[in-house]
Amino acid sequence: MQASLGRKGDYSVRAVLDLARHPGERRKAREIAGEMDIPHRYLTQILANLVQHGLLEAVAGPTGGYTLARPAVDITLLEVVEAAEGPIKLEQCVLRGGPCAWEESCPIHIPWARAQNALAAQLADTTFADLAGHAAEIDAGTHQLPPDTPPHPVSAPRRLRPERPRKR
């Protein structure tokens, strides 16, 4: 079983992480898209949703762009994931299609709900300041995985786009 984000959640997390890595800077959607490898057209929808949820602020115009609405230390991974994908909650029996005749719970309900609550608690305890710090350590080659954290099972190369010369 793979617990992962959908595309909207993935791109939302990437966009907020980019802004957390550039504190105090107003960033253009094109800058975020290029740095985080997100399709620009889709990113504008993602950013609008994050603004609507009060996680980002947007300023229009040539000197405009996006910034975090609060300091990165005050924005949690859970907030961004739920803004993008909705609440993390058990909506149906995990034994769907099976002979689940129990009304309020089944034998799997309690451990599954507890695991889901633990996931939500971990996401709520993780701030974008934490993530930006981890990203800086990874970039510097000093990041150490905790002993209870396995590495990526498949390498996940980051496709950074080469910086394009600016038109004058």
C-alpha cells in the first residue's frame, strides 16, 4: 500500500515549500513553476486555492507575486494537504466490498482510524520551516535520515530546469 498525495496536493506542497525557502521574497508563479517543476497553467489554479485558504497572499502587477500569509513556522503540512485534498478522515470501511455487517465499526476500524490519526498528527507537527530546513540540508549534503526513516525505495531525481537568460 502506498500513502501518497494526489497531484493537487503534491503541487500545493511544492509551491508552499518554494515560498518557505525564500522567506520575505515575493515570488512569481513562473519562478515557482520553474524551480519546483510544476506546469505553470496548473500552478496558477493551485496558488489561487492556497490564497483562498489563507495560506498565501497574492499581489497583482509587475512587482507582484506570492508570499506566505504567515511565517513558515506557523504553516503546517496538514493545513496545506487538507487545503488541496480535503480532510484526512475515514469515510468508508477499509473492507469495502467485503462482508462488513457491523454498524458502527468492524475489526479493522479502530487500528485503521488510529493510524490515520497518527498520520494527521505527524503532518500537523511538521511546519514548512522544518521542511525548508531539511531541503537546505539536502542541498548542502548534510541531511541525515533518522534511523526509523527508510530512504526512498526508488530514487526520485529532481529535474531542475536550467535558468534561462532574462530578456532585456
